[in-house]
Amino acid sequence: MRSLHERLHHEARAYAGDDDRPLAAYTGLMALYATTVLGTAAAARAFRRELPDPTPWDIALNALATHQLSRLIAKDPVTSPLRAPFTRFEGTSGPAELKEDVRGTGARKAIGELVTCPFCTGLWVATASTAGSVFAPRATRLATTTLAALAGADFLQFARAAAQHAADETP
């Protein structure tokens, strides 16, 4: 009879085929996330922190802030030193955004996929914002307001660039 480790390894190979899919590392990242969430919830309970009652405004503010911080972490040139151990620079993918390929295997590859994907990073950012709203609501609101303002400014930059481009194309 095969051991549990052998069976799990067989299932991972069957799932991945010829691709490098670091399922064990993904499982580790999921466990880290779950442990962080459970630890945060336990701390909130131990310190008798009240849970916030978010308004639609709070949700919109957090959505914009999460979008902005996720893109800053995953794509911004200034944060590339954070991604460098897990990625390889390939060029630019848009205004003020880098294109990077994930490198390595196992945990290195899984972390690389996490830190280069704004959708993946967004879950961690949104969770941190939620924890912040429990433990430091005023500071978190200030940070999310700042990030939301930056997101709005970025969208306005794109709109202005598109308008300028359209004006330049008009005969």
C-alpha cells in the first residue's frame, strides 16, 4: 500500500502533466493565508475588537485601494526589488508597469506567481485592509483613501492620454 505522500505526489503529477504546477507550494501559501486569517480573528476576539459594519462607501473605497495596491505590488517598477528574487524582467507591459516572468520551481515559483498577479495579490491586500479596519480603523481609512485617490488619478491619467491621442489623430 502506498503512503499518503506517494499518493499525493502521484495526484500532483497526474494533475500537472508536463507543466510545472507546484501544488505543494500552493498548499503552503493557502495554509499561510488561512493561518493569518485565523490568527487575526483570534486576536480580534482576544482583544475584544468590534467588527466594523462596512457601508457601500467603505466597500467602494476598499475596492479602489485594493486594486491600486495590488497593481503597485505586482506591476510597479519601484516595487520590482520585492519581486526580483522570484521573477525575470522581460520589459514593460503598459504605462508604469513591468512585464516579468516567474522563475524557479516549487515555493519560489508559487510566490512569484502570487507577487506578479494583481488578482492573486488582491486577496491578501483586501484581507490586510479588513484586518486594519478592525485593529486600526482610522489609519486604515487614511491609507485606503490615499490609495483610492491614487487609483482615481491613474484612471484620469489614462483618460487624458487617450484624449490627447485622439486629438493628435484628428486631422
